[in-house]
Amino acid sequence: MSGVEVLARAEALRRDRTPYVLATVVRAERPTSAKPGDAAVILADGTIEGFVGGVCAESTVRSMGLRLLASGASTLLRITPEAVPPTASGVIPVDEEEAEGLVVVSNPCLSGGSLEIFLQAMLPAPLVRVHGEAPVARALLRVGDAAGFDMVAAHPGDPIAAGVAGVVVATHGRDEEAVLRRALDAGVSYVALVASRRRGDAVLAEIGAGRDRVRTPAGLDIGARTAPEIAVSILAELIEHRSRTQPPPEAAEQPAEPTAHQPAGRRELPLLTQGTAIDPVCGMTVQITPTTLVTEHEESAVYFCAAGCKAAFLDDPRRYLPHG
């Protein structure tokens, strides 16, 4: 897959609102199979489409890519064959001036050269459905787009898909109850009705919902009067709601850090944690996906970063098993 094809694939994923990580090789020290400009996308199931190095580098890129998908962050990843003592988290320490935005991982399976790969998590913008054609609805579509939301002008009969971040109803009496019920049934976190307090109370009574589930009048009380001002107040309320209900990226559950080299030889086989395992031959953290190399040994699954490690294990399993 060429670089142009990778970018075309990334654009298709963006249109489909599919989260992915874009990985681009920015530096390569020979001997390496990858070259600067090589690129790939990493999907949530661990699939890598494109090329950023051989199977050994892919294992590290996959692990870091899935970690970034969980946090929404980006980083520069340096993969080196050097066996540098790691920190407790398994990541090699670097100079303080370099540390920000850089993760260094030792991969003893590399052919000899180092790679630097920029990984950027590309997550879909929060999707907000706006029902209605009133001036407030049109203004909300504009200001929401400017704030980085994926704003969609919706029709009353449109289905509400999973993952919608917000539904705002500004139809001024047309099909309000039906849309609000569908939004509540779909579990949408932020649901708002543009209406006066009196009419909003009547609609809430009709659908049997409280103000804790449907915000009405929609928007924060900032003294808004015009349609654009009301749209800003609704957007502010949506942002405030998300900041309270969504965990910050650093608090999101993340896969384990890619770990640096551990001494070869016999060791206790590690327990699987958060979808990862340790290759018993080279000591690399391996992300468990449908394509991960695996073999059964004594009724246990053993995972590998590359075919060479798997072949070495199958040739002499006792060398890599714990003392028993």
C-alpha cells in the first residue's frame, strides 16, 4: 500500500467516523526495511494497513497505536534494538529535553537499525444531531462546527445511532415528543429542547422525563437574546456537560505500556493483562489480536511478536519456560 493509498484509506475512515491511528516513519537508521515517508493506519482491532517496518516493528507500533486510541493522544515513537535498562513502566528513559512527546522502546528483534515513527490518534469528532430549521438550529450548526463538533442537520424521522453525543430539538412544536423519546431511548447523554420554560414543562410531562435528562430551556443562562447568542449558550452547555461526564484522556483506560527488553532465558510466563502478553523469547509486550502469532503449549496460549521468536520457542520450549 503506497503512501497515497494510506492517506486515501485514512480519509475513508474519517468519513465513516472510524477511529484510527496514522503512523508515519519520520526517521530510519540502516539497516531497516522502512524508509521515511512510509505510513500505515492502525485500527481498533489491531489491524495495520500500510507499512512502517517488518513484523518486529509492527508489534511495537500496534501496541503503542492501541494505547493512543484509548487516550486520543499523539506521540513520537523511537524503536531501538539497544538493550537499555527500562523504567518500572518498561519505557526507556530519555534526556529531559527530549522526553516531552517522545516514547522510546527497546525491541531486540529489530534487524539492527532504529526507527522513529510519529503516531497520531484520529478520533471522530463528537456527533451532535440538530432537529429543526429555525434560526437557532441553523446558528447552532455553524458555531458547533467551528468548535470542532460534527454537527448534523437531522429530520424528525431519522434514526438515532449509537455514539451520538448530543441531540438538540428546535422544531418549535413539530414532532418534539417523538424525537426526544428516541434520543432518551438511545441513551444520548445530552438532550436539549429549545422552548420556553412553560412549554418545556408541558413537553417533559408528556414524555415523562425530568430536567435531569432533557435540558429545557436549552442552553446556559448567559442572558442570550438573539438566535446566534442562544446557539452559543447551547454549545456552552454541551461543552460543560461533556467536561463533567467524559473522563479526561489521561484517565481513560489504556492498554499496558510497550515494555523494553527483558533478559533472555527462563522466566515465569506472565499473566495476560489488558489484552497483552509477553513474548517469552525476546521479552517484548505483544498486543493480542486475531493476527497475533500464537501457539498452544501445555494447554496455555503463548504469544509471539514475530515468526523468528515463535520458531525459537518451538525448537526448544524448555529454554524459555519457568523453572519447574
